[in-house]
Amino acid sequence: MAALELEEILNKLASGDSMIGIDLSAVNFRGVDLSGSNLYFAMLKDADLSKANLQSCILDRANLTGATLARANLCGASLEKANLLRANFWHAKLEGVQWQGANLGWTIFTGATYDKMTSWPEGFNPDKAGAVLVD
């Protein structure tokens, strides 16, 4: 598939087109509202999702290796079995995120917030990673 322009990607998402497995590597989504999008198995390697609204997105099995999600809103998103190696969630909102089975190796969580509804991979300690529990 040829590279899509941001406007075309957003139009496809808005019209409900399937984005499952789409390659969106290195796309600049900075500040874009992608809330509720189904990006199952999407390739978002090195994408800039800083300040993006990813609330309630389905990102299960997505590849976000090296992606920047600083100050992004991921409340209620699902990232089960996603590859987040070296992703940056600096000061992101992670309340209610489902992370089961996700690869969080070398991922940055400094200042990110999460709540009791957030479901981390087994054995992962969000506090040691720099995330902050909020009520």
C-alpha cells in the first residue's frame, strides 16, 4: 500500500474503514484525535503520537516500537500483546489501559498517570518505571 497522507488516514478512520494491520510507521499524529479508533495489529513504529487523543482505542497487537506518546491521552485504551519496546509515555494519561501481555522493555513512563483499573503485564511494576497512581 502506498503511503497515506494524514488527512486521508483521518478520513478513513472517520468513515469507519478498517485500519487493522495498516502500516503507519513514522506518521506524525501529534495532537490528533484518534479516540475510539480500531488500530488492531497496526504498525506505528517510530510514530509521533505526542498529545494525541487515543482514548478507548484498540491497539491490541500493534507495533509501537520507538513511538512517542508523551502527554497522550490513552484512558480506556487496549494495548494487549502490543510491542511497546522503547516507546515514550512521558506524562501520558494511562487510566484504565489494558496492557496484558504487552512488551514494555525500555519503555519510558516518567510522570505518566494510571489508576486501579489499569491492568499491567504480569510482573511489571509501574511505580518503579516512574508512573504515578492517581485516585
